Amino acid sequence: MATFDYLPDQVYVPLGLIDQADNLPPRIHCHAESAFSWLHFSDDLERAQASGRETLNAAN
């Protein structure tokens, strides 16, 4: 798990730690501008340039 001072109330959990990650599809790609140049996603999910907090909170 990871937490960041500039993102209070958020906890990040690497999906590799979740036993049933296949049942938890992503809803948004956060910090997309910081992605590795070789990492490509072929889905049509929103790409946020920072935290996806507002998008995820609005969906709930």
C-alpha cells in the first residue's frame, strides 16, 4: 500500500497484491502522463493527468 501527503484520504494498493484482480477492472488510468513510454493500453478509459479522485468520487 502507498499513501501520499498531497493526496489525503487516498490509499493506493498495487493490483498484484489482490487475489482476484481480474474481478476488479480499472475505471480510469490516473497519472497517465507519467506512464512508461512502452506501456500501452488499448481501452477507451479516461486518462487523468493527475489523481482520478474527482472522477471516482462522482461515480459513487
